[in-house]
Amino acid sequence: MSDFWRRFRRNRGAVVGLVVLVLVIAVAALAPVLYPGSPWDMATAPFVPPGEEGMLLGSDSLGRDVAAGIAHGARISLMVGAVSTVAALLIGVTLGAVAGYLGGVADDAVMRFTEFFQTIPSFVFAILLVAIFTPTIGSVVFAIAVVSWPPVARVVRAEFLSLRSREFVQAAEVLGKSRIAIVVTDILPNALSPIVVLSSLMVASAILLESALSFLGLGDPNLMTWGFLIGSGRSVIRLAWWMSVFPGLAIFVTVLALNLVGEGLSDALNPRLARQRGGAA
């Protein structure tokens, strides 16, 4: 563990990303304390510029506090990103493990099933799924999870294909361990590195996808989200630029932080790859 943190700290961008990500999580967790009450409530007159009348980031067309909307929206965006990523990991890891360990017919069937999902553009498929169901937080999470699992399945399958012929797996089979036990206790722990790195990038992609859906009016209408804030300010961007700019910056900074953390995790978990990248630079 100490070696992991030492390698992670060598990547300064990853450290900065981690600090920013912790700050975003802190703002999301403290949103009810920093901005008590509902972010939908009118706080002042409409279109108050940032820094005036006690509005840190200004107010929107209905007099709602933009800063309160961003803080409360962070909770929704991070929650959607985390939950949809966990759901996608459960699907992708399960199917990838089955394909990689069993091989043969099972491998072909799972890969054809995966390729079917990958032939459909992810964003279009997510829009279709949310439109079929009523736009709620549950349908948004479901749609993002459904379009996000195929890359996980491919990564896990590749890891299992390379690990299933190793000596420790063969020893476990000789000892009479069940296939499920071998997959869960022997192979999966040795395949976690790329899964951990991929998961951080998936959270960033999920936040972007949720924001895009909310921007198009396909988010939960009862929840304040970053995408909704940007969408509500697009028609008055010349009059009140802050309504779209500040939520957009929140998305940009959060996604960038997650990508930097993902790069740091990759360097920490794959030191050989990090050295090769450093040598090439």
C-alpha cells in the first residue's frame, strides 16, 4: 500500500485531481448545510449578477441561487455516476469473467452479445431508453449502466484469458475448488488493476452522459442537476451568462479531476507502463 501511494504521488496531476475531487465531494456532502432549504426556492430577484445581493454565483431567471443549485446538483451527479458505474461493473465483470474463463461457445455468445450493444451509439441508446421509460433518476441510472458495461466486459475477458492458464489457477483446479470459487478468489483479485482504473473513467463518462440527458430535458424533473442548470440558461446566455458557465465549469472540473485520478491510478497500479511512458516523454 505504501508503494502504491508513493507511485500515485509521483503523478502531480493525479494529486491535484484527487484534491479537487475531494473538494467536490465535500461540497456535495455539505450542500444541505451550506445552502439549507430547497434549491428550487426563490432566493432573490431574477438575473442578479454574481457577487451582488449576497448571491455568490448570481441568480437564475426565477431568482433561484445558482450556487445552491450547483452544490445540490453535485450530489445528484456524483450519485448517478457512482451508482451507474457500480451497476455497469456488475454486469460487465460477470459477463467478462464468464467469457474469459469458460471460453469456447460461452465466449463467442458473450462477445456477440457485447458487440450488439456496441454497434448502437451510446448516447442515442441512452436517450432511447430514458424516452421509453419515464424520465426519473432510476431510468437515467439504468440507461447509463446499460450503455457503459461493454468496455468492462472486454477488459475483464482479456484479463481472464491471460490469467486462466497461470500456475496458481491450475493449482486451484487440482485442489478441487469450484469454478465460481476460482473466479472470485483466485482470478478476479489479480484482474482488479485495470478494472479500478476503468471505473474512475466510467464515473466521469456517466456524469457527462447524465448532464447531457438533463440538458435535453430527459433528466428527473424533480431533481436539480448540472445539466438542467445549463439547459435552463441556454436561452438567456447573453443576458445571464453565469447561469450556464458556472455549472459547465463544475462539470468540466469534476470530469477532469476524475480523469487525472484515473491516470494516477494507472501509474500506481502499472508501474512498468508508467516507466515506459516516462521514458518516451
